[in-house]
Amino acid sequence: MDTQKALASARLMADWFVNNQATDREQEILLGTFYYFAGRDPAKRYRGAQWNQAFGLMCMLSAWQVFGDQKYLNAAQLIVREMRTLQIFNPFMPEHYGAIREQSAKCCCCYVRDSLSGAWGFLEYYRATGEREYLRRAELWAEWFLRKGMDETGWPLWGVLFEKLPGNMASWQVCNDMHGSFQGGCLNFFYHLYLETGDKKWVGGFFEHIADYFCSNIQQEDGFFRTIEKSTGKVPADDPQGNHHRGNDDLGTLGLLCAYRIYPKKSYLDAITKFLDAVFAKQKEREDGQFEESCAAVPVILNVIHEAADVLELPERSREIETALTALLSRQFPADDDTALAGGLNELAKDYACSRSTSYALLYLLKVYGGDDRFLRGK
């Protein structure tokens, strides 16, 4: 793909975050936040949880590096202030010291993988700015994870309830009877926390176990990673997340690549290769160049190929990659569209912009075409 075209699309994506960041000081509860998704109807626009904010933060730091525009750093500084309010330092909740709430300072719980992404955002903000507070925040979250974030088998919990809501108020869906396929992506954070601190406990036995289990239990014969029932090890008839994690492996293969850097097991590379063979086979079955309905899969897959180039001998797929990139950018709303959509990606071709696909795509484009290789690394 032409570099100028790729960076023009990337800048539109970066501006989607900036243009839709909440900056009204009269609405402190929303201040700094980005959308998770935004529909054409203003009533269907929703602010994101901590993981959306963390990836938006990384995007703003990368856009600042590549384009040199102060507005992107300003956006990063504003969102990290919001993310700080989600971390628990309540003396009346010592068992959850360092945990990160899901969506607001009043939220009763977290999804563990989402919460990890919040800590990952802190880690990357520290790397970009040198502000040591954020490294310590990442460490405190990781310490909470080792205490409270895994079940008796050593697999990360789906979610953790911090406190009960009053009366019969509905809570978040937490499926701790399942082992979520998305948890493989947690390996990325711990690997980079180890690189930053030099503390091997972050890539100790629990880390190796997650990587091994991800390959042996979560990956299925067809090459895809699927959520399984904890008690039986079987894939449930109905995926609690509606099959949203398939070609978009939630950065799980990137996590295996990180694990390989510490524990150079052939099984990790074999699992990545098996997954890539599966997604490219799916691409051949489609007419739109995508790997699946969600265009978020495209940057996730292309990023792991880019990062694994030094250790994997992969088939020549330049034509398929170009096709996938073209399909990805075809989902971008034009610059003259509604502000809530312009520049964002129409993830499921349902006329709304989504931060998941937009942030993954932006980080990939700024890496490959803008030269900023600091984010979503497997090295």
C-alpha cells in the first residue's frame, strides 16, 4: 500500500479519537473519555471502558510521535487522568488494592482482561513520558492480578466482583465457569512489564502455564482459539461473547510470540502458524477481502505477521495482505461524515464507528508506514 495513502487514513483515525474525546469540564464523569462505538444516531453513542481508553491512549501517543502534533499528546494526557480514577486505592478494600474498575470510579467489578489492558496503558504511558507513577500503577495492578485475578487452575478469571450492588440491581455478565479465549492476550502485558522492570516474576510459572494452556486447550483443531467450559474443556454451544474472538484473537498470538521470547518452545510458533493458516483459508472463502465480519481481525493478524518475521518462515502472502489492507480501509468513514463517525472504522459494516478496530488499525498503520514500532510489540 502507498505510504502516503496509509498515513492519510491513519491521521483521520487519530483525529476521530481527538474529535470525539469528552473535553467539557462541566461533565467531569466523562472528561477525557473516547467512544467505544458511535452510531449515526446520537442516542447510540457510548463511552468506552478502561481497555478502550488504554488503546486510545496508545494511539494518541503514537500519533504524537509520527505526526508531531501537540493535540495528540494533549489527548493522551487527558485520558490518562481519567484512567487513574478507575484504580482502587480504597483503604476499606485492601484485597483489591491496585485493581482497575471496568468503566467508572463507581463500577462494582472488572473483566480481568479488560482491566489488564488498562494497566498496559499505564505501562505504555510511562515508556513514552518517563513518568514513573504510571510504571508503579502497572506494577500494582499486576500484584493484584497475582493475588486475585486467576482461578484455582491458574487461568485468568473472566471477571471479579469488587462489591455488591444494592438491592436487585443488575450486575455485569461474569462467566467464571468459562475459560475465555481472549485471555491469551494477557501475555503481552506481563512480557513488557518484565522487559521494563527486569523482574522475572512477571514471566514466571503462571505466565508459562497460560501460554501452554492457550495452545493445548484453547486452540481448537481448526486453528482458531475458542472459549471453553472450565469443567469439561469443551467449547460451549453458545459463545458468551457472540463469536467476537476468532480472526480477531484479541492479541493472543502476539502474546504467544512474547512467550516464545522467554520460553522458546516450538509449540508456541506452531500455534501461531496454525492460526494464520486458518484465517487466510477463511479469507479465501470471502469475497470482500476480510478475514471475518469484523474488520478488527485485519490489523491483529497483520501485526503478528510483522512482529514474527524474525522467527517464523511464513508463506508469501503479499497479495492477500494487500487485499486485507484495502478491505480494512474500505470500512473507514469519510472525513466529511458526521463528526462522531468521520475517520473511524465501521467494524461490522453496521453504520457505526468502533474504537476496537480503529485503534488496532491505527497502531498498525503508524508502525508499518509511520515507523513507530513501540506499541503491540512481540519483540
